[in-house]
Amino acid sequence: MIDPFGPLQAPPTVSIPSAAPPASVPFPEPPVRPHSAPPVRPYGVPFARELAAYGDRVALITPDGELSYRRLAERVAATAERLGPVRRLVLLAGGNRADALVVHLAALSAGHPVLLVPGDNDRAIRALTAAYDPDVVARPDDHGTWTLDERHHGSSHTLHPELTLLLSTSGSTGSPKLVRLSHENVQANAESIATYLGISDTDRAATTLPMHYCYGLSVVHSHLLRGAGLILTDRSVSEPAFWAEFRTARGTSLAGVPYTFDLLDRVGFERMRLPHLRRVTQAGGRLAPERVARYAELGRRSGWELFVMYGQTEATARMAYLPPHLAAERPEAVGVPIPGGSFRLHPVDDQGDPGIGELVYSGPNVMLGYAESPADLALGRTVRELHTGDLARRAPDGLYEIVGRRGRFVKIVGLRIEPQRVEALLERHGVTAYCTADGDALAVAAVGDKAADGDRLRRLVADECGIPARAIRIRVLAELPRLTTGKPDYEAVRRLTRPAPEEVEEAAGLARDLCRLYAEILDRADATEDSSFVSLGGDSLSYVEMSLRLEEALGGLPTDWHTKPIRELRALATPVTEPAGAEASEVPAAGAAKRSARWNGRPRTRGPESPQPSRPWRTRRTLETGIALRAVGIVLIVASHIPVFSLQGGAHVLIGVAGFNFARFHLTGAERRARLRHLWRGIARVAVPSMAWITGAVALTGFYDPANALLLNSLLDQGTERHEWHYWFVEALVYILVVLAVLMAVPLLDRLERRYAFGVPLALLAVGLIGRYDLPDLAPARFHLGPTVVFWLFALGWAAARATTTRQRSLLTAVLLLALPGFFHDQSLRTTLVVAGLALLIWVPTLPSLGPLNRSAGILASSSLYIYLTHFQVYPHVPDDFPVLALFASLAVGIGYAAVATRVVRRL
């Protein structure tokens, strides 16, 4: 078993005089103490104190390795000791990472109340820190180092003995209204969930939901209670890397809110082979009955069970579940109470049906009560049963069904949002608004001078509530809709914020255009809205054209666009909000005009109806660094060979770019066989047009040996003449890709690469450095042109694509700065150029650019291989007195060959 946390060190002693200001100290690795256990207090949570009982069973599985229960218990015990013997309020910036989980379990085990907040929301952390003045704040600093900010030695609060956990009920708004939970609440709910789900110590659950969310936290608690494993990840189920981690760890359990199931549909979940999956759980909002039935049937065919559940934070997460065998026939029901709990229906005056009432829950997991200020932390139990606010009926078969809502809490993408708080938020910003839910969206109608910028309001609400902007619909009006009684007309708000029919048609038209664009460039007639560039087999040769065409259509692209389905890319072209003061009758026309302006840059397809891009000449854009390096690199190569000037090193930069693109386009989350098919196809797209052109050069010029046509010069060492090494770059690239394709065909190596995405290329980089140095039997005839010598640059680019932290990028930069000097002997300018190019690749994802510059760079980058192949036979035929003409002629012929070769290879 791999221990990713390394040897532990004793924490430094922190001594703060009574008059000294609070100190923030790094949170170090705690010391190992055999058979250590947290301090036993009457009100600690039992399962958090008993982790060591599961010994060497795997507790945590991370991308870096595994951690046993024994090791986890030691870390928890040592951290509990750090927190001290006096109970203190600990504000924890939650996250699906081992450091956060250790602090959480340490506090639970030792009886320190935990105020759990979203770790990625600085606004919420600041707001709750100011509101509750916690004694300790646990969070990572700007460099990712975990710290305990010990703001008070003892506690500045009176903490009730039973108080264990504080959770927000309002998403990520930083609202001071919190749910107070006791040790009994936490333990009882974990035991109940583990019982009805049948969790055992052989289970492994992925953390598909955030830790600060009560549903996500209940997954953690219920599995740790039974000694099961947690696949600790913050990846989305829409990412191929998530499924690679899940398969490698033999995941048995998935949890999701309704939006998660939207993503599962998009990534083709029903076609996935997940042999170890046992159960899928759903909560966090209503899933449409037809989808419940469909997933229940899918589970029956695939060998796993679907558990639909109902709960609230006030009940420590869960109150009811629908037994899996009833999901297909009773998908509209929330089911039966969880073990230890019970329901009753409280009569509601304005309900005509006597069988419908407010659902009231009782059980050991019902909260102590709410807290709205630090003084409330001293309170004991103020709530005995939970009035859910939901209207329900009990069917004859004993199952409960939710039929409506008394209050105005709504759930958007699994988060509980209080519309009144959103209205208050906008009021603070000078905007009067009505807010309500409409299906899976938050509908907002707003008025006021500051409401003109609807996009700004959407971002503001999204940031405050922690929900995606796509789930918020804003309409700016001259006057808010009201009923005849003067009360807000929320039905009118829903109606006014819904997309107009022409908007729906416009979006559908854009989707069709994007699908046609994908089909045209990738030659894939099967492209649908659920397809992505990677899933359709796109590679570095087609990436450039696709990215530039999409940017023309959508006005901007995220860096991971190639992994996103067309459906999500289409959302980037969401119509803008209408201006303030628009009358209701004017809104459709205004909206249509703005949509036309926004979408005027649709992709050009073969269909005559597709509008052409129309953008100002000086449109500010960005250009991916990899594309820029390919464009600049090929110009430098050709210009230096003519020579227009002498600035060498471009080819070695492109070797690094090739490694970068290899990781992005070939090492996807697809299964091994699909990966290999894609990789061999990519090799053919490089080798076939190269061998065809070089064969012609061999026949017509007499400069080359047949070994050049077969790409064997580097292997057979046919000579040392300059022209015989013209095509060293193509040979090196093909050799490297072929060897890697053979290695990736080995199942063990394929699994290692998926598990250690950065570690594998780093290890290959170390191996490549052996060939970089002039060791016996390893140096080729031309030292810096052989494939074994330049492989380390390819591996460096591969590792750069996988680097996700500053530390990893710094390590690669250090290797580059140490290994490159001397590589080109005394050519310092060449060394500087390669260092600069690869450093940009490592650190800078995009560069500022202009629209016309992007188009020029795109043509050069997508044709770079073909320009490299052809320029040796072009520039010698242009008189030496016209080097610039020779340069343009070489580029033009290469671009022309690219157009021909691309079409031929696609047909083949």
C-alpha cells in the first residue's frame, strides 16, 4: 500500500502569551503514536473515535495513494491533541481532501464543535468567521499548506455539551442561520444510512458531492462507520479522469443530486462498464419519476441498486428512502422513514384534501435547533420534531409522496436556496427583485437603476448562492409583477423569465450548427449534443481548426473545452439579459436583436443557411499557448533553414508541444482499447503523409536514401550528411508514439498512467534524461536529433499537461533549467529559445491575441507538420536574393499540402 502522506513529524510548540495576538501556524504532519486514540469525552462521536478498530483496511483512496484506517486514526488522534483539551469552536473550510477530513474527524472525536463551510468560497468563510468568531479556523493558505489559525487559546464561547456540528441550510451564501447538530444526531444518522443501504467494509464510495453539503458529509460518515473505503476526489462525474479513478479503485457506490444525473446522461453512463458498482443513491431534490424508473431499470440490468432518498439538513441529512425494488413501480414516492425515524401528517388549514398535511419527522437525527448568533451555541434542544414544510400524503401501500411545499425554500442543483435571502441580497445592491423557483432554475425579476447589467446580477447571485450561472434566469423589467392584492405575482415571474419560443429555437439551431461543425472537421456524422471533441476522436491536428472555429462561434472557450459535450459549449452562447425599462411587449424583439448579435459568429458549415462570422477587425481574443508555439515554431524552423535569419530551437520546442498534446488528446478517460485505436490512428495521420512526401523526394531529388522514406534513418544510422537528417523530427515523433502505444497496450501500465497522471510522465522524464546525456551506446550520430535523446522533451511536455499545482510546475521548470544547458553545446541563443518556449507551455495556458492573428496562427499551426515536410524541396528553388519570398513560398506549399493530405487521410 502506498502512503501518500509521508513520514510524520512532531508539530512545533506554539506558545502565545495572553496579551499576544492570535497566531496562524502551519498544520504539520502529526507524530505517530502506536495505538493512539483521541481524547475520550462524553460527547465525542463514537465512530470517529473508533477508526483504528478497522486496522489496515483501506480508508482513503486518493490520486496519490491509499491510507489505512490505522494510519488515519493516528493522524486524527494527533490532530485532536493539537486542538487541545478545552472544547473550542472549529471553523473548517471543507473540501474533498485528506487534510480537511482529518481535522473534521479529530474535532468530532474529541468533542470540539465543527462549523463546516465550503472551502472554495472565501466570502462565506469571511462572513461566518465574522458572525461566529470561531476559536480555530482550519483551511489551506494561498500556497495550499494546511493551517490551523488559533484565534483563541481556550474558547470565547459557551458551548452546549451536546453541540457537535454546525451546518448551513442556505447553500453557500454565508448566512448566519445554522443547524445545530449533536453527537447523537451524527452517529444515529450514519448508523441508519449504513443499515438501509447495507454498507459493508468491502464498499468503496466516491466523494461526488462536497463535504460541506450534508448529503456529501453523510456519505463520508456512513462509510467510515462501517470501515468502508472513500475514493477521495473533487472531480466531476463529467470528467473522464473521475471514471478512471473510480474504476481503478473498484468503486461500489455513487451519490448524486438531480444535476448529477443530468451529467451522467451526458457522459453516457448507461453504456459504461462498472463491474464493481453496487448502488447509486439520489437525494438533494426531486428527480422526475420517469428518470427514477429509467435508472431503476438500468440498475436492474447492470447489477446495481438505485436508492432514492429524501432529507434535510435539519435531520442530519436523511429522513426517508425508497426501497430499490419499488423504484421502478413507485418512482413518484419518497418512500418510508429511515430506521429509527417516523412520520406524521400535520393538518394544514388551506388544504381541501384531508389526506394531505405537512410532513413532520421524528427521530434521533432531528437537530437540536437553529443558531443565528454565537449566543445560540449555548442552547440545548429546542426542537423535538421536524416540520419539513413539505405537503405530503401517505399512500395505501404505506409509501409517502410529496405533493407540494408550504414554505419558499427551493432546491436548485441540489442546494437549498431561500429566495427571500436572494431578494435581500439584491436589495443591498440597490436592486428590487422577486425571486422564486421554476423547475431546476432560479427565476429573478428585477427593477432599479443598478439592474441594467443583468449579467452582473446573475454572476452576483451565482457567487453568493454557490449555484451555476446557467441555473439562474434574470429578467429586468420596468415594473415588478403583482397580484391584484398587491402581493408579488411569482407565477408571472416564472412566466416572464422563461425563454421565449424564438430563444429556444435559436438555441436548438446553434446546437445543430455545432454538431455539423464537429461532423465536418472530425468527419464524424454521428456527432450529437452529448459528443465532445475527445469522445469523437479529435487529435492535435484537428484541434487547432476546431478551437478557432468554435471561438468564432461562441466568442470564447474554456481551457477544457475539448472534454466538454456540445450541450455545455452551447450554453456559453446564452442570450444576454434585456435592458432595464423594457416593456413586456418590447422584450422579445430586444432579446432577438441581442441574440442575433451574440450568435452572429456561428461556425461556418456546408449548409447554406449558416450565417458567417462577422466580428470587428480588432476583436480582442486569446490564443492557446500550444497553438502559438506551433505557429511560431514552424516559422522559425523554415526561416532558419533558408536562412532569413538564424534562430534555431523551434523543432525541439515542438517536441515538447507534441508531448503536451499527446497527454490531452490520447490519454483520455476512454477505455484502454479505445485509447489505443485513437493513438494508432493518430500515428497513421503523421506517418502516412510523411512517408508519401519523402518517397517523392527520394525519387525526384536523389538527396535521400530509401531509409528516409521508411522513416528509418535514425534507426539504421544511414549517414551524417545534413540532408539525411532533414526529417529527424518526424522520425523521432513516430518512434516515440509507437513505443508509447506498445507500452499503453499493457493493462498494468495503462492502469498506472490513469492512477498516477503526473507521476508516470515524471518517471519517464527521468528515464529520458539518461538518453539526453552522452552515455556509451546511447548517443546517436547527431547528438541532439535522435529520438532517444529528445524523448525527455516529449516527456516534459506530457508532464506539463498533467501538472496541476505550482509545486509540480516549479519542479518541471527546474528540470528544464538544469538539463537543457549543454544540450546544444555552445548555442546559447538556441538554448534560451527552447527554455522560453517550454516555460510558456508549463506556466501560461493562453496568450492575449487578436482575431486576425488567431486565424493566421491557426492556419500555420494546423499545417505545421506539412510545412516541415515540404519546405526542404521548396526554398532551394527560389533565388538566394529573395529569402523572404522563399519563406512565404515554403509556407504556402506546406499549407496546400496540408489541405490535400488531410482530406485524403480522412477518406482513408
